[in-house]
Amino acid sequence: MSAQILDGKKIAGEIRELVHQEVKHLLADGRRQPGLAVVQVGDDPASSVYVRNKHSACEKAGILSIKHEVPVEISQQALLDLVDALNEDPTVDGILVQLPLPAHIDSETVIERIHADKDVDGFHPYNMGRLTLKMPLLRPCTPKGVMTLLERTGIPLEGKEAVIVGASNIVGRPMTLELLTARCTTTTCHSKTADLEAHVRRAEVLVVGVGIPNFIPGEWVREGAVVVDVGINRLEDGTLTGDVDFEGACRQASWITPVPGGVGPMTIATLLQNTLKAAEVFHNA
């Protein structure tokens, strides 16, 4: 078997264009341009790349992009004051505080300070709780993007054995909830999971997000499985690779996401969708 490629870059481009068309309709109706505020603390190179990509995507989709670059030594209270101001700003529909934050700032406190109806990252406890109860509003971007990719395979998810490797609040936990809502039988694996190989070999849908290059050997992948690799790791030679042995997995899987060009573009496209939704549904843009 040779896996088909789930081209996240292509699908994300289609989503961005749909968002662009909807924004144009809003403006043609005399309504306000949706706005996204991105707060970057410090000048971490990786964070700077992510912020630039989000800014560019917003501009191309017709969404107002507002960047706030603050020094790494900013106090937690000063950062919370900035979030408060953005919460009250009527031109801002979505607020994203780029993670990770410096060690002296508590990320959870900052995330909870963002109003739930402006939490376009989907990390606020309110939005996570709604997802748990099968009543989602603003859904975490990466898991929602993964669900969009899975829909494009045309494979019914109901009843499938789904295994998620990684239990982070950003990917693994909400991914489990997304697949559970889709009526999969789900298993979430983590650093204390015994016999990880056995779990992976059972998966008809495998989602991996641990941040370790080639962590899952290709021979572990079940024949015909759909493999979604959320990891993106830079090797010593400068190349990028995922958490799954791509070449080996391609010989087993029916569908697989590449790295790069798989999940990453979908995360940004979903962020635009969430911003548009926040503007239309919550803020009467």
C-alpha cells in the first residue's frame, strides 16, 4: 500500500479563500471588518515566524491584523492589562497570546483573562468545557484543523478505533474530545502509557503530537490507517520532520499528512475561521 497525501497546504488555501469571500460579503453589507489581535512577548525566533505567518494570512483573508509586540521583561500584570484593553476594544474579535510565555508569567492566568468569545485559540476553560459537553463554540485550532483534514478523506469516522499519542492541552486532550464527538472509540497515550506499540498498531486513525522526531516507527502503523502527524521538528541539518517515520508509515497507511505542509497550514486557516465566527456570531460584525 502507498498512502495518499493529505495536502494541508492545499486544503488550508481553500479555507482561507472561503474566509476571504465571507469577509468581502460582510464589508459589502456595510458591516465591520473582523479583527484579530496577536500579542507576542519577547522576540523568540520561532514565535516571530508564527506571528508573521498569522499576520500574512489575516491580510490575505481581509481580516484586520493588530500586532502587539511587548518586551520579554513585561510584568504579568502589565500583560493582563493589555489583554483587558483588547477585551474591551470593539474592533477586536479575536485575541491570541503567542505561546510559550516567559517563565515569570503564568500562561493559564493569561489565557483565562481573555474573554471566552474572543478566545480564537480555543484554549479558555469555557471553550474547552463546551467541547467536552459536545456543545462547541470556539474550538482549539489544531484539533479542529485535523478534523477538517479527516473529513476530506471521505472515510466515515463513526466506530473507528482512534489513538492519540500526546496529551497536551493544545493538541492531545482536545483532539481526543473531537474524535470522541465524531463517535470514534478513542485512546489517549502519554509518557506513562504501557506498551505504546500495541496501542498504535490497533489504530485505524492515528494522531501523533509529541514533538520528538520520528518517534513512531512506520512499521507500527496499521495497514490502511489514516495517519495525522502534528509534530514539526527541525533536525541538525536544518530539515523539518514530523513525529512519525514518514517513509515507513507511507507503506502502511491509506492517508498521511506530510511535514511540513500538513497540519501546520490548517492551524492558521482554522484560526481565521474562528476569528470570522467570533465576529459574526458574538460581536455582530
